[in-house]
Amino acid sequence: KQEVTQIPAALSVPEGENLVLNCSFTDSAIYNLQWFRQDPGKGLTSLLLIQSSQREQTSGRLNASLDKSSGRSTLYIAASQPGDSATYLCAVRLITGGGNKLTFGTGTQLKVEL
Amino acid sequence: DADVTQTPRNRITKTGKRIMLECSQTKGHDRMYWYRQDPGLGLRLIYYSFDVKDINKGEISDGYSVSRQAQAKFSLSLESAIPNQTALYFCATGRRDRSSEQFFGPGTRLTVL
């Protein structure tokens, strides 16, 4: 059974700091990995999607990497801002089972302080 | 306007009541999903649908049923709500291509007393 782990569970950093969020998964047979942002009381916003054949994706101050063989992904946030405060979730889409669902980690709660 | 909408956004109900949560999408996607989110457990898949009238169980379907009468709508029902169904429920959509991303609605917070 695929398990997705995110470390740390919570993180507090001062504004302007660069930071890395980690995601690990046990089954490397994946179609892709998706990073989401969740704000309190709101839904999930898709940040980046990395296909299994890709090594990284970039969007603005965000950069996500994927090392499928080791079962790891990182989300790098440059020059963090208070508006980045949210819970960040990673999810993998397995090849087994027809790729019909995402398996989620439990998230990293990020707080960026002034 | 939001691409994936859910109604209601919040609902408080009593044990034994029948509840229906609605999801609508304007993205034109074939696939629709229902997930629930519980603290410390992440999101788990309840049901999913590839097309109108197509229904598939996810990992935690017991106590739930769904209906897909139109491409744009996917409803989730709790036939007889129980307290451990208190959770945040999300609807999601996706294209037929398995390499594509999923898009989520804003969620429905359901409390069963």
C-alpha cells in the first residue's frame, strides 16, 4: 500500500527565508506527483504537477523536484512571504489501480512570520 | 466564477439523518471524485466516476452513496449519518488523461451530532 509522508508536520520561518518542504512515498510506480496548497476553510489549490518522467517543475517562487527512484519530492519556496502561510500537501497518482486516485500526505503547516 | 463548486459549504445535522452534498463543475472534465479529510489522516477517496452513470468505490465507501446523472454534477449522499462521518468533504475533477492534474472544490464541512 502506498504511503505518503510529509516532514515536518509544521514549520515556522521568518519572512524572506528560503525553505524546503519534504514529501516521501513508498511505491515508486507513479504517474505523477502533485503539490497543493490548502488555506483554512478553503479548498485545495494545485501548485505544481510533476510527471514521473520529469525531474522538476517551476512556478514563480516555487520549485518542485522529483526523485522517483528514491521516492522523494521537495517543494522549494524562495523568499517566503506571510501570504505563503498555509498547509502544503503532496499527492501521488499510482500506476496500479488504473491511476484512479491520488494518495495524499498529511501535510506541512507553514507559518511565515513578519 | 469558481470552476468546481460545492453546496452546502457547511452543514450540521443529527445522527440518522439523510444528507446530500452536491458538486458542480464547469471545467468539462469527464472524471469526478469525492474525498474526505480528517485531521492527521489526509484526504481519502470515497467514490469516483469516469462518466455519466459510471460509479466506482474508493477506499472508504461504506456508509456513502453517489449519483452522476450529468457530466457536470456529482452528488454524495449519507443515507444515515453517524458522528464519525464528521469531516471536511472535497469534490475534485480531472480529465480522462491519467497524467493530468485534479482540481478541487472549496469543500463542505459536515458535522454530525
